[in-house]
Amino acid sequence: MDAARTVGEHTGSLRVQGRSTEAVPLLGSLGRTLAAPVLADRDQPPFPRSTRDGFACRAADLTSGNALHVVGLLRAGDPWTGPALQPGQALEIMTGAPVPAGADCVLMVEHAALNGSLIRTDRQLAAGENIVPAGAEARSGSTIVPAGTRIAPPHIAAAAACGYPTLSVYSRPRVAILSTGDELVPVDSRPLSHQIRNSNSYSIAAQALERGGAPILFPIVRDDLAAIEDAVGQALDSDLLILSGGVSMGKYDFVEQALLNLRAEFFFTGVRIQPGRPVVFGRLPANGGYRYFFGLPGNPVSTMVTFALFAAPLLAALSGRTREGSGPTFAQACLASSIPAKSGLTRFLPAYLEGDAEHALVRPISWQGSGDQAAAARTNCFLVAPEDAGDLSAGSRVSILLL
Ligand code: AMP
Ligand code: MG
């Protein structure tokens, strides 16, 4: 998609700019962007680690079929203080315990017959079996998690293993959210019959939060050129502006004009997708530099899809994430029921991904179009019906946009 590439060109240039950082407690770093790498503070594992409960011994001794003499027991958490294991000897050992010098394999307890202090087995083991050598997983000083990574549970575990009670993360970019529309009322108001509650500010804020942004919800902006200009002007000291509504061809869609009046530079005004076709992307001069903005269409499903496709990657870059993995997440799944062709635009249809390890199945959800946020609440993904794909038959593989 050309529009996604356009956003990508801008995210690329953003990365070199300096960003402020802060130290946060380890668990509080979840979803944030790592600003300084997590380094191994020692070899991992720090000792040759037994991966089984069993008997540390010499692989060569197992070829003879002779019984081995068990010289002791070592549990995880205890050091081995005895001498190196001699030929014909075995040490009973637990998973996670250090394998003593002289042993080169661990015979699983299930494969050993114990008789007094003697064990026998009919198994042959190769040297190294059931042992992870010291430093095999990571060398002391090596990078375990690079800066620029969006912090997920495995990174938290890695940081804990390396002794980081806090992590350095990039500050959250401030995302100003401006929903426009004369029909909108705040969430805590009772709408009159011709009014609706402003839900887009919340979907945008939630998506921004998930992507490591700090959402700032502005009051609802009326469909009035001066009011929009005024609100945008007030939002310019944030890091990113997201507007919702007012970018279509309606008589009261003033957002583009307001942005133009504020000397906006547009990179695209409209994308060949449905929902979300009228989405605009550009930047405004501000404080000697510029601020990026997105004008997302007001229909709630369009708002969510266009945020995921275009705003999320830019926000990820603003939050310090490196290019890898900063875009929207697509996957493949098997289509549960057919979708008739509709040419002209690439469609993102609300869908539900289910299935198991062998078979990912995606089910389109019936909906009333891009204003149907009740349908959006029944989705966990959008399935992609490409512009020229023709009919998509049940059982075919399709791309899905994960939310
Ligand atoms: P617009 O993009 O302004 O033409 O709006 C398209 C549709 O989305 C209209 O039905 C609006 O009422 C609806 N809409 C616009 N803004 C919001 C919002 N903030 N929350 C919920 N629905 C909205
Ligand atoms: Mg509107």
C-alpha cells in the first residue's frame, strides 16, 4: 500500500531525533520502548546446568553396561563441593543444579534402575546430553534485548534474569486527540435522539495507549472552521495530532481546510481502502519544527482501522521503536465462509480469528458498514480482501490485520 510506505518514509527519518528517557520499575515497562539495552551481567547459564532430574555421569561409562556408583545428591540451589566425578561414578542431580566437573551427561531418572547406591541403565548417551554448558545461552556483557524494542513479557523475564529492577524507557509521546462533529456529546452526557456519544476519542486513546503513547483527550470540536483551527492550534505542543471526523466530502467537513489554513503539508489525502478511504496524513509547522497529524474518518470502524494501519506505526516510531515490528501486524488464516468480490478498494472486514495450533480460522462478522461499532466490538481482527482479489472462497488463505 503506497500510503503505508509514505508513513514508513517519515517514521524512518524520525528515529534519529533525540528523545527523552525515564527509568520505570520493571513491570511498569510493559508495552514501553526500551531506551538502553538489557545486557547479560554474567554468562547464562552461569554454570553447566542439568536440564533433567537424574544422574550426572560420564557418557563413556554407559557403553560398558556396568553399574555406576552413586556418590551423592545435588539439588538446585546447592553448590557441589566434592571432588570431580571419577570414572564409574554418578551424582544424583536435580533439574537446574550445576553439573559437577568430570561428568559430561545427565541420565534421566526415568532411565535408571537404582539398587542401593548403584544404578544401571540400558541407555547410551552422547557427551553433553541433558546439560546446557555455561555461557551457551548468552555471554556475559552481550545484548539480550536491544534498545528500541517494545517491551513484552519475554523481555521483562530477561531483564529480571539479568538483575534489572528498573528499565530505561523512552518517554511516552503525547498524542492530542481531537474529535470533531456537531452531533457529538461527551460520554457522561445523555444524548438527545439526534446526537451520539463521542466514542472515537476513546478508541483512539486506547489504541495510542497500547502503542506506548500518552493520550490527551481534547474537548469535542464543533464543525466550524475557526473552532477546528483554534483547537488544532492548542494541540500543537503535543508530539502527534489525531483528528477524527470531518475529512469526507460533506458540506460541514472542514478539517482539511482548517489544516490548510494552518499551513499544513499533506502527504496523502485519501487511500484506496474501505473503510477509511478519506484518511489524511501530513504535518504542520510548530515551534520551529513540525508536528505530524492524521485526520481519521469519523465512522468508528474506519477510525480504528486507519489508526492501526497508519497512525500506529508513526506513533511507534515516535516512542523510539526501531523499524522492525513497528508496523501493523498481519497474519494468515483460513477463511471460514466465502466473501463476494467488490472491486475498487482493498477492504478490511471485521472478523473473528479462532482455531487452534494446527488451524487458524477467520470468520467474517456481519455488520452494517463502517459506522457499526457494535460489530467492531465482536471482532478481534480485520480480514483483508485485496482490491483485485475477486471472490474469496471458503477455505482460502487470507491476510488478517491483528488488533
Ligand atoms: P464524519 O467523518 O465526520 O463524516 O463522520 C462519519 C460518521 O461517523 C458520522 O455518522 C458521525 O456521526 C460518526 N462519528 C464522527 N465522529 C465520531 C465520534 N467521535 N464518535 C463516534 N462517532 C463519530
Ligand atoms: Mg462529522
